[in-house]
Amino acid sequence: MSATPPAGLCNLCAHQRVVRSGRGSVFSMCRRAAHDDAYPKYPRIPVLACPGFERADDRPSPPPAP
């Protein structure tokens, strides 16, 4: 089992925060939502397109498209 949810672009985004509940559930939170109502705090996943996406420097690149 992976450490983060299968959140699509969010897993590569600088604005993602992984939130773990006390019961062990894992959620992908968008930190842009704190300042911009256009972004949901907990987006429906997987996120395949997002105008606010910014790649995090420390996350791996996605595999090339087939």
C-alpha cells in the first residue's frame, strides 16, 4: 500500500498536503484552497488537470504518456 492516496497531479504538486486521520485514513488537501475559493480543500481524486498545478521540486516526474 502506498504512503499517499492515488491523487493524480496532486501527488506531484507543491500545494498538496497529505493529511492522515486518527483512524488511518489518508486525504490529499490542496493548500491553495486556503486563499482561493476556486480550489476545493479536498479535491475529488484522481486530479487529471488543474490550473493551479505547480510541480514540487522534490517529487519525481510522472512517467511519459504512452
